[in-house]
Amino acid sequence: MQTERQKSSLAAGFVASIRECMPDTAPVRETLAFTRLVLEHPTPPGGLTLLHRSLWNLINIAADVPRVVAMEMRRIGDGALSVCNHSTSGQVLEMAMHTLSLRFDDRPAPRMLSVDLGMMAAGMSVVSVDDVIPSWKPQTPAACLMSPGPVHDWVDMHVAQVCGSLRSRIGHPEAFKGWSPSDVECALLALRMNYCVFRAAMDGARLETSELVMDFDLNGMPVWDALQEALEELPQVVVSSRSLRDPSWHVTARHGVRRAIGSAAEPAPQSVTPRPEVNLHSIPSARAPVVSLPILNGRPSLVVCRTPIVDAADRYDKEEVARHRILEHPLPLTVMPHSDDVEWNQQQLTAEFPWARDVLAVMFDDLLGRAKLGIQTLAFPPTLLVGPPGSGKSRLAGRLADVFGVPRMDLSLGGTSDSKVLGGTARGWGSGKPSDLATFLAIRKSASALVLLDELDKAAEGYRTGVGLQSYLLGFMEPETARRLMDVFLKTECDFSGVMWIGTANTLSGIQASLLSRMRVLMLRQPSAEHFRVIAENVLMDTAKSWTLERDVLPALTELDLPWHRLGSARQVRRATEAAVMQWARKLQRH
């Protein structure tokens, strides 16, 4: 039999445990005082007798089966709401019991239910599991029991707990064992809230916008992939949200979240107001250009060499200078296509690279936004495509150049450390010459180019006689410095602001952090068996192009005897298709 002193001590400890897990607001403090009075009252009023008995049963319950304890806590919380006639104390006690239950059942679904109760108490609109862009905004009319500020921080803590659980589970073979469909759905919601509402990295760090976008690409997207796969493995009848069963919803949602991350941070929770949304599709495409550029034959143009190239004395050097004099004159820039053409190009590339749908959505979102805003010239941020060998990174970069009609320059960087390929070599040496990029623009008579930095992770650093290639690339990635980069052979500053950069890498481990921070990093998946026929058709298209033939001249895919059952990777499909085409060509010659 417990003494009065023991009961008082137990009641105080129980109330203290509630205080630890709840935000520090006046309604919480008042409810804690009310709860202690109910517990310590020898004969509580009739309406509170059931609550008194339930709370003491909970205090004395054995914690041998944690989930049972958690269920009992949530049951008592729901009952408290009814017993207290939906008063402030009843609502706060319901929220407290659900939150306290997380000590015994820390799955995402019960934790996000506590988040819902907290948001309702703070007068905020509750977020649905299939809301693409979660937000922190007041209800209309607002029904606020607690100050939104402390609750905002409290919800942030719970979302961070879910994201921490996700980080620790990714990569484990049974990562989501014991999780219900609601747990997976709520985990996806917490992931989106982490980036869109609280603008935090997966490890909880507060980052600048560009770094936060990179964290979403490198850490958030793999978690999303794992959760989406977990949903796909569940029977459809047990997944509550139809949207989350639709792969296209995930593409749209990732696209939207990434755009939201790149926007300005939301205002402080004490004065949150809904932010007006701008629909890019409603902006006329014929808007006045943001920047006026010189026009050459109806197209925007740029002078690459900002000052005249210095004359040379050596005969060989004179010939090189003469070849590059064209860079002293305006050269055309690649024009930004109409928004309809941008969308068509996206559809075309998505059909060719269905496994890269997410990557293309991110890239074309940026391009479409520029087109809608009336930007004159084709441009996008320096981009790094990261993926396993055979995922089609280099081909995707090349096809981007093809569909937009921009000259493409390939730089294979495997084992390369010499920055002279981009900075040139001084005159007076037998190897003296301008940078390969300046020469490429002069030959193509264009101020625009797409440079493919293939195998960027294998570019060596620490070149003894000069700056390493990765370090030298930093200047090209910054818009301001790219406008005035010195070519040591031409002895003039060059404006390479019309050049776009796409790098490819198998991993990020070999790339400098300073260079990564200046690039948009996109993760490209490995194609699966369902994509093999698309890859084989792409090989036929590339073969026709290299042979300067129309695609219709080559056989249909069904006419080739490909051993589909033995092909296990994209590279095997490419090699088998190339061999089958060559065999078809040899048979054609014999006939």
C-alpha cells in the first residue's frame, strides 16, 4: 500500500516527465498543475474520477511490453479530451499523453500524430501525408491555444527525430521492419517538412540555400528512394493515400520540394502569413528580357575576348593568334527556346532516359522557369551527375547539347591534373597554345558551349608546376569570375559566361568540397531490367547517327536476336546491341 508521501512523489515524477516532453507554454503549465491536483486529490469530483483512476493505473503499469504502455497512454489521452469536455486542459493532456507515449513507441506514425496535435493547439493548419509542399500557416479562423513560436521549435524537434531515425536505418536490409504503411507515409511527410518548413539538412544542420539543396540531393533523395520502394512493396489496399502509390506524384513532389528549398526562408513562426504562390505558367513568355545583350543577326551575342589579343612575334604564335582573332568580335549565344519547346525537349529526353526522370525534372524546372521569365539565352547552373558506371551520365549530357543545339566540348578528366587545358600555355614554348575552350569557341564561331567534364572524380590534384584542374575549375563555376578569366597565350581576359558545365562522377569522394559547393549535384540511378529495351533503342539511334544514316535504315529492335534473359546491366545491353547491329550489317554485305 502506497503512503501519501510515496503517491505525492510518484505524481510529481509523472508530471515532471510530461513537462520534459512538452513545449513550455502557459496552457501546458496550467494543465500540469491541473493534472497534479487530479492525481493527489483523495476524492476528485465525479467527472474526474475515471481520469484519476486511469492516470494512477498508468503510473503503476509494468513497462514490460512498451507498445502496450504506449497504447494505454494514447487511450488515456483520448479519454481525457472527452472527460474534460474538450477544454484547454483536455486538449493539452491529450497532446501530452500522445507525446509521452513516444518513449515506448517511437515509430513515425505516432510521432507525427503528436505533431498534428501540437499544430492544432498552436492554431496551425495540419499537414496531410500527401501534401507536396508542407507549410507552417495559421488556420482560418485561427484557433490558438498555445503560442506558435514554442510549438514551432517543438515540432521541429519531432521532425528531426524522425529524420534521425531514417538516417540510421538507410542501408540496412530490414530498414523498415515493423513499420506500418502509416509509418512510411508519415516518414515521407517528416522528410518534406524537414526541408520545406524547417529548412534543415538530414543531420539537423542549418545550411545556406545552395548547401541545403545539395544535402537534399545527396542525403534526402536516397532516403526518399528507400521509402518509396518500401511503399511499392506494400499491398495497395493497405496504403491509405492514393497519391503515394502513384510514381508520378513522387516525381512532382521531389520537383516541388527542391524548388521550395531554393526559395527564400519562411518568416518566423510568430508572424507567419501565407506566402503568395507564383505560377510560372501564368507569366507571358514574351516578357522583356532581364538583361539586354548585343544582337547579332537577330540573336544575342557576346565578345569572348574582352580586350584585343596581344600580337605575337613567333611565326607559329602568329598563326595561333590569327586563328583566334574571331573571339574579338561578337559571337552568337544559344537562344533560350520557347517554353513549349523546353517542355517538348523534356518529354523527349524522359522517353530516352526513363530512369533519369527525377534528374530531368530538376534540370528542366530551372530551364522552364528561365524561359517563362523571358531570359534570352540558354543557361543553367554548373551541374554534376553522380551515378554508377553504365547509368548513362555522359550520354545524357550529350543529348542535352543535341536537343538544345548548343556546341558540345568533351573533356575526359580521368587521371588529368593539368589546368593548361582550360588556361592555355604561355608563348615561347614549343607547346604554347591557347586554352582548348577558347580554341573550341573560335572553331565553332560561338560564345556558347556545353562542356562535359567526364570522370570529374578521377581528375588528379596536386600538380607540381601549377594549380590542379579541380581548383582551376572554381573560377569557371562563379559567374563573375567566368566573365574575366585570363588566357596566358592570348594575353587577354576571356568572357566564358556563355559556357555551361556538366560533370559526371561515379562517387563524390574524389571531388573537392569547394568545387562541389559550386555545382548542382544530381544523383542518377542505375537503369533496371525494365529499361533495357529503351537502352537498346538508344544504341540503335546512336549507331545510325555515327554512320550518318536515318534510323529507319537500321533494323527494328524486334529484328535483332538479343539474349534478353542473359543481360544483367545497361553496359551488357549496349555491347550486345552493338554486336547484333554489326552482325546484321555483315549479313547485309554478303547479300
